[in-house]
Amino acid sequence: MNIAIITGASSGLGREYARLLAAESGLDELWLIARRQDRLEKLKAELPLPSRLLVCDLTDTAVFTAIQQQLMAVKGIEIRWLINAAGFGRIGTCAEIGVETTGRMIDLNCRAAVAMTQLAIPFMSAGAHILEICSCAAFQPIPYLTAYAASKAFLLSYSRGLGRELAAQGIEITAVCPYWIRDTEFITRAIETDHSGIFQGFPLACTQHEVASRSLRAARNHIRVCTPDMVSFLHRILTSCIPHSWLIHLSELYRRLA
Ligand SMILES: NC(=O)c1ccc[n+]([C@@H]2O[C@H](COP(=O)([O-])OP(=O)(O)OC[C@H]3O[C@@H](n4cnc5c(N)ncnc54)[C@H](OP(=O)(O)O)[C@@H]3O)[C@@H](O)[C@H]2O)c1
């Protein structure tokens, strides 16, 4: 049985990946992961492919053993796609965001993505794809998005290193690094801690459909780091030429002008 596993499938990018993959042939089932069961049920009802719902909080480390056991219980299971889209960010000073929220952010954006990736690999073979949803925030340190940007830098680096390790098995990892996406729940939640309006407006933000469809295409074309929109593409070029100490000043300037 060929399956795709998508975390963060109850909204935004994860839900869009589920819709796009369900419309393709070659998969027998989607495994959809998030905390909000009602949202997952609603998505399941609209998909043309059978779905298994795994309702869980990925910051609870006990869930990884449970997911692994579910995989082992299905004879001949093959994971063709793993998409780690569950993630969140918060804007504000480190004090405003707080230690507890920052810890959860690191647990979800880093630890859960790594755990899901490593538990999936034994069920994958040549031609399987892993998409780690990073962000162009991964390309440089960003004040007031400090922990979020650092968590995505970790995931980008992890993807690139592991991609090399897995090349011999024919399993491919694509790190997806978009700029702001305007039609998911991410921004609304991220600004909850932005008490001083540090980030005003999100000019040139792209859409979840653009990011999901372009990154699936990039993965099929063996692209290791996908910048699915013009801003993230230019950001990647800029951050590869300019020292990080200068980039921090430039990002502050951009934030004030935007
Ligand atoms: N939107 C942007 O501007 C933007 C830009 C660059 C990168 N990204 C990245 O894109 C990814 C998808 O974000 P999005 O924009 O689609 O945001 P979103 O609409 O808020 O979706 C986030 C998803 O993560 C799930 N999730 C959150 N906490 C979870 C937990 N503890 N356990 C399990 N699932 C959890 C949410 O489901 P439940 O609440 O139901 O659990 C939801 O399905 C994230 O990794 C984000 O960092 C977003």
C-alpha cells in the first residue's frame, strides 16, 4: 500500500498538499496529522482518496511511537511522500514570546520534524520524497522572529545533510523555503505576541496553492532547496553573498519600510 503522510493537514499548506496529492494517481491512502479532529474530518470528506486521521499533538513525544506502531501494523506499507508542514511561529521580543511558547515552537518545528522523518525512512524506498517545510527565515537571523528563524535554519541544515546521507537509497529531501503566505492561519497566530506592531503588513506575500504546487514540482525535479516565490528566491541569493551581521541591519530596514 502506497501512502503519503502529511503533518499540519488541518489547515494552510498541509491541507493544500493533501488536496494536491489526493488528486494524483499512485497513492492508496493519505495519513493526515494535526490536533483538530473536526478539521481533519472535513478534509477527509472532500478528498477523492481514503484517508487515515492521526489526531495528535506532535509536541508530545509519546505520539511518535504510536505512529511507528501504526505503520508497522500495515503489511507492505510504502511511504511515497512525507510532508512535514506542522509548524508555527511567533513575532515579538524573546521576553514577549516567553520560554514556554519558544520551547513548544522548537519542539514542533525541529524535534517533531526530525522524529517524523526518521521514523518514516525505514518505510521508504527509491523514489520516495520528503518535504521539510522550512521558510526563507532559515537563510539568516531575523530579530523579533528570532527563535522561529533559528528553528527553520536548523531544519534547512538538517534537510541538506540528511539528503546527502539518503542519496544512496534514492530517497530525496526537499527543503521548502517560502516567504510569507497570506492565506493560511500562520500570520494571524504569529502576530498574537506582536504587541508593538513590529511587523506591519506582509507585502508580496504568496498563496498556499502557489507554494504547495511549486514545491511538489520542485521535489519531482530533484531540487533540494525550493524557493517557491520571487522574494524567497532573491532572499536566498542575497543571503549567500552578504555577511549575516549586515543582513540583520538590512532586515531591520526592510521591516521598517514594509
Ligand atoms: N504562512 C507563512 O507565512 C509561512 C511562511 C513560511 C513558512 N511557513 C511554514 O509553513 C508551515 C505550514 O504553516 P501554514 O502557513 O500552513 O500555517 P497554519 O495554517 O497555521 O498550519 C499549521 C498546521 O500545523 C498544525 N499544528 C500546529 N501545532 C501542532 C501540534 N502541536 N501538533 C500537530 N500539529 C500542529 C496545525 O493544526 P492543528 O492546530 O489542528 O494542530 C495546522 O494544520 C509551517 O511549518 C510554517 O512554519 C509558513
